[in-house]
Amino acid sequence: EPEVTQTPSHQVTQMGQEVILRCVPISNHLYFYWYRQILGQKVEFLVSFYNNEISEKSEIFDDQFSVERPDGSNFTLKIRSTKLEDSAMYFCASSGVRPTNEKLFFGSGTQLSVL
Amino acid sequence: AQKITQTQPGMFVQEKEAVTLDCTYDTSDPSYGLFWYKQPSSGEMIFLIYQGSYDQQNATEGRYSLNFQKARKSANLVISASQLGDSAMYFCAMRGDNQGGKLIFGQGTELSVKP
């Protein structure tokens, strides 16, 4: 089965530093997402991306966050100045043309630890 | 607004027995999809089963079935013949037609299968 690939699997950074989390969605998918999961809590939506622009973002996705699809394959999440509370598992996901009834394919996640 | 509620933080089941994980939802969207994902201790999100709001029959995928009761707004997951490898966190999620494709997750239920 096709996979969403995320790198790195673990990222440790100092508070205030910039981090970029990388994702390679499934090649023929058109809708891309970032979610996060703070340890022990539920998975929270951050942002959705379609047709080279953000289609929706949550309250969590403030000015410190940005997403980009720099080429035809990668989808990145950047956190400009990390805070301790940004420590979480970050999941990238993608889906095909009809998002409502298509499952999201999730990557294995990037565990971000902010010290 | 959309909401997913999983009222069972933890469940135990004996190996080879069936177990039902509860999920209720609330949405104003006329059309929506309901999903269950499994998250083992390794952290990845594994798709299990999908139910469309207009599907006439309950969804089944191998040992997984979804008990969909639209009038009660419930979408319980039934796992038959539990296996030790079923021990994991289980998340119910919903996606509405008018929600841009994002998934809203419940708080999760941690299932432990006893030998």
C-alpha cells in the first residue's frame, strides 16, 4: 500500500530555534494535512493544504507556523521559534480527490521535543 | 461545530472475545464520514474502517465492524476475536462535507487485550 513518509522520526531542538518537519505525501494525492498529538492527548488538526494554498487552519496554527510545498513531492511544516508547548508528535496526512469519504493516510509521525 | 466523544478512556478484553468501543458524534453537516484509527505504542496512525453517513449497511473490514446508528449519532467499533496485537489506542474521527476535509478526533480509548 502507498505510504506517507515523514522525516525525521525524532527531532530535538532548543526553545526559540526554528524547525522544519518534512513529509512526502502519496504521489497522486491532492489534499495535505498536518496534525499534532501532545503526549497522552487526542490528535488535533493544525492545517489543510490544497491547490498550493492553505484551505483551513486551526487556532493552534498561529504566525509561528507555516507550510510549504516547495516542489511536486515534499510538504513541510515550519515552526519559526519553538516553544516548550510545541513538544508533540506531528503527523502529516494526505488524501485523494474526494476528501469526505476517503481515508486519510497518515505518516509515522515526527516526535518533536523542545528543550 | 463538530464534536466526537469517546467516553471510555480504557477498556480490557479477554483474548478471543469481542469488544465494543463507543463513539458518539455531533455535526450539522448533512453528509459526513466516520473513521476509526488504531495507534499502537509505536505511534503511527493506522486506518481501520470507514462509514459514510448515507451508507445503508454497516461497514465491515475483517474483524472490525462499525455499528452505525445514525439517529443516535453513534458509530461504535466492534472488534471480534480479539488478539494480543489489538492492544492499542483507538481513535474515532469524523469528517464533514463542509469541513474542508479535515478530520476531527475523539479523545481515544486505550484497549488492553488480556491473554
